[in-house]
Amino acid sequence: MFKRIFTVSLLSALLLGINIFPQTSSMEVSPNLEQVKQTQTPIEATWDVEFNYDAATVTLLGGSTGAVYIPSLNKFWTSRWATALAHQWNMDGTLDMEFTLPFTGTRNMVFDGTFIYCCNSTTTVQIVDPVTRTVVGTVSVVGAPNGFRSMTYNPDGDGGNGSLIGGNWTAPNLNFYEFSMTGVLLRTIPSTVTGVYGIAYDKWSAGGPFLWVWGQGLGAGTPQIIQQMDFNTGTYTGVQHDVMTDVGVGQPTTTGIAGGMFITDQLIPGEATMGGVLQGTPNSFFGYELTTTNAPPVFFDNFDAYTAGNLVACSNPTAWTTWSNAPCGAEDAEVSSAFAYSGTNSAKVIFNDDLVKDFGTAFTTGKYKMSFQAYIPAGKAGYFNTLATFAGSNSSWGLDVYFNTTGVCSVFAGSATAIVSATYPPATWFLVEHIVDLDANLSELIINGTSVHTWQWTLGSIGSGCPLTLDANDFFGATANDEMYFDDYSLELLSVVPVELTSFSANVNNGNVILNWTTATELNNQGFEVERKIADGQFITIGHVQGNGTTTERKEYSFTDANAQIGNYTYRLKQVDFNGAFEYSNEIFVDVTAPLEFALDQNYPNPFNPTTTINFSLAEPSFVKLAVYNLLGEEVKVLVSENRGAGSFNVTLDASSLPSGMYLYKIETAQYSSVKKMMLMK
């Protein structure tokens, strides 16, 4: 990925009279800092820096901490932790306006598609209209142990209604708290990392969803590490990145400390961007490439995993072969470090080299793009072709391209007469793209961003015909003057093929609706949105289940709609591809009836620390009280005290304020009572 890095020079900062040296008052620093052990080196491409602005120079102020992107305005906002000032940025890193919020101390901001939610180290979240920049409401979080410095938005939370997740660095309450958009506490996510200032919800990275957590390490200038947490389990995965190794490079070593974060897929097409503010003097407002949001390529190779001087197919015979299917022989191309578009290596093709990327079984349907970066030294030539079928001398050619020494291409595509009007830049890397749409029987060649020719694929390279299939690319040293390097070879599937859903069923167990479905094959399957409709109402999204991308193996899925109230429901699946295309499943009807008896279940987990869940059911509408007692019989918490209808319910106990030990919990109705034990172990 090309790195769009924008920085303001040291000279500019001096000319503007800005203090570039450490200034403690411009940073909000946790009093409880800890070292974060770096346990795993993440994939480099995940952390390409997309932009890096000097916020102190742009805003003429230090102390920026919060940051958010607002797609509806196509603007950034940053906020200051110690005042009510905020700034609206243009996309080129220039200041659009400075304004004052009706409250002070915004540490973090999140956007839910309509409004900005600002946390300012209190338990009340301010809701701001991004157009008028006025407060339109608040969210008071019930049961929050302390104010929020870090915050993010989960669009899939609270049954598809969206939820907020907040945290603070104040020990011992280092946990994160997920709550509804109306302030009802939904979940406590345990964490032990101190000094957390930024968190961001990530639904795009493979294997997610994740929560990215940014702590302040041992203080300014020390490693400022962003860590990945599995959102469902609350466990850290070990994937992490030190912002000081790239964004923080060039700053005085005593500055630079974690600030706010956000993630959006609306900033750069086909990409999820992680942005944030590195506090210090000067501030750094930055963005990383987190992951792509398009379908991953079917195949990709940049040759960096091989040793320069070795042979390509010999290094990886499962991915590459030669015209005679003889890797390691005279036809095999060399792994070269002389030129590289990315990384350190490329594939070098000279006279009589004949390197082939065989796609395996020839494709018969779908739309595909083959692309690579090419480099041909001045005065040298190069060649490649695309094959409808690959069988040595019995192959069927669909395209021949000769890169001549003059910088002109001779292209054979559907005619025995070459197209020679296309050009390429010698001694410079340039992009070659070939698209074959088997469903439409069309093909297009694009060189260095210019469409060279479009033709009927089954005409073949010289118009004599070829099958409606796609099987391989071949890189051949056709003349003694051939010397071509190619890098970042990619095969992509551009068309969308529906996922084959073979079953979709539901059953009800103690008020829980359990949905099960099976796929026979999947292609570009990002996942499933689970939708529910009550009676004659509208379908709403209540959850998301990650797909398996592309697979020919049978896959089984399950989703539980917990504690559904008594009534009739209709469920369906919305299967979503990586490019955003979707398809609905058939609908299934479920009747949730009242439980036949009163019951109080054993809490889970047990023993627990500090939260646990208690399930209970009511056979008929009742006033119910559910309370927790110590072994002296003293009431320490009331969890439920209200009228409830018949049905199955659960409630979460947060015992972070209670000492370790044995406790009793008791349910009481006019018709039923029951007592059970549980153990809190801290």
C-alpha cells in the first residue's frame, strides 16, 4: 500500500513559534503506568502509515487527545482534554475551523452514523450534532464504577441497536464496560492494562471482532503499544504495535504518549483505517492501514519469502512451475534482489526462462483479475501471456504481450495483427492488469493505468479461438535481450458467487432461540447478519457471525438469541460478501412459549471474578425479587425488584465492590422462592 504520509517540518514549527520540546501540561498522563510486554510482532502491512499530521502546528495548540472521522461531513474532529476547544480538519490535513464544545475535557469521540458521542472522564456521555456542534442529549451510564476516558462504538452491540464501550485507567477498575445507547450496562470486559487512553472496535479484521487497546506504557517516550483483544472472549491475542516506532519517530525521545483512537472503513475505499492521537509536543494525528475490506486475493506472492539467488519454482513448487513442469531446472526464473517493487525481492525472467503460475483446475465461471508490477531495464525487453488452458505445447493462448526495447508493447488479443499503440515506461516499475470475465466472455488489458484493449476472450490471442476457460499466466524470456522483473503478483476474484446454504433451522430451549445453519461451499463469504422480526414488525439485526471466506468444505454455524420473551418470531440470515453484496436466506418461524415452572439456575461461571450471570424463569407474571446475601444473612445487592411477565431471564452480578467469599442469592415471588450458593474469588 502506498503510504500517504503528511508531516509538518521542524522548520515550520519553529517559524510558527510552537514549542517543540516536552511540555507536560499538554499531555494527560495516567498516574498508574505499567510496561506492556511485546510478545508478538504483527504483520508489517497491517501498520502502513496512511497519514501523520502535526496537530500542534495545524491547530496552533498542544493537548489534542480525542479524534474521530465523520463520513457525512468528510471531516476529522480532534478534541483537547483540558479545555472545551475542538478542531475540524479537512482531509488534506489542514484546519477547517476551531470551535468550542458546550462542555470541557473531551478525551475520546465516537460516531454512530448520526451523532458524535463524547466522553470527558465522567459517567455521562455527551451527544453532539456534528453539523450544528450542539448537545442534543446525554447518556448516563448506570452502574459505571468511574468516568470514561476511552470509548468506542459497536454497531453490532445490543442486538443490532448499537452499543458504546468505555473504560478508564483508574485502578482497580481497569475493566471496559459495554452499555446500551440509553446507558444500560450490558457487559463487563475484564482487563488488567493500566493507562489505557484509546480503544477501538474492529469488525473488519479476519478472526474478529476485536477491541484494540492503547495504553501509555511506562510514560511519555516509552513504547506506546496498541494491543489486540478478542472481543468475544476478552483475551489479548498477542498482536500489537508500538506507535513510537513509526508515528513517533523524529519526536524528542521524552515526548509521545497514547491518546484517543478510532477505526473507520469510510475513509479509504476498500480499507479499514485505524486513526488516533499521539499526545505530546507536538501532537501527532495519524492513521494506519488496519486491513482491507475487499475480498482477499485468491493468490499473492511478492517473492520476499524466498532467498535471493535461488530459483522461484524451486523455492515454492506448490505455487509456481515451469513450462515443462520441471521446477529447479533451466527454465526456472531467478529470485532477484536487484530490483523490488515491495520488500526486497522480485522474480527475474531472462532468455529461455519459462515461469508459469498454474491456477490448477481451469476456471470455467467467474470474473478474475491477474496483476503484477513489472520493471524492464532500459534497452531490455520482456514478455508474458495468459492461457485459457495450460498443457505445454498443447496450451491455448488467450493473450500475448511483448514489451519491446523501444517502450512500445506488441499486444496480441483477439487478432493476428498486433496492437502496437500501447506503451510502457522503461527502467520504472509499472502495473500490468489483465481482467477475464468468463461469464460475459470479455477480457481487458490495462497497462500502467491505461486500458489498452477489450476483446471477446474466446477469440484467443491471435483470433483463432480458445476455450471459455482460464488456467495460467506464463512469463517467458523470448529473446536474448529479454530481462524483465516482476513483483507483487496477484490473482483476484472480482465476481460474487452466492454461498450455498444447505440448511437453516431453529429450536427453543428454556427461552433461548438457537439457530443452526450449514453451508456446503463458500466464496468470499465475510459473514452472516442474523435478523429477527416480531409479529408484523420490521426485521432488525440482532447479531453477526463470521464467515469462512472461500472454502469448499462443509461449515456449520450457530447463533443463540438469548432470553427471548414469550411471542412469535421470524428469523432470517443476511449473507454478506467481502465487497458488500448480500443475499437473504429463507425465513423460519419460531413460537416462544412460557416456561412450565418457576426456576432459579446456578450462576455461571462459578466461582467467578468479578462478574457472573444468574438465569431464572417465571411460569406466570409475578413481582420478583432477586438479591445477594452474605453468610450473615445481610443483604448486599438487589439485582431485581419489579414486576415481570412469564418467561426466562438473566441478570449479571458485578461483585467488584465485594470481598472474596461465599455468598447466597435468593429469588422470591408470591408463588416461589429458592436459594443457591456462589463463590467470589479475587
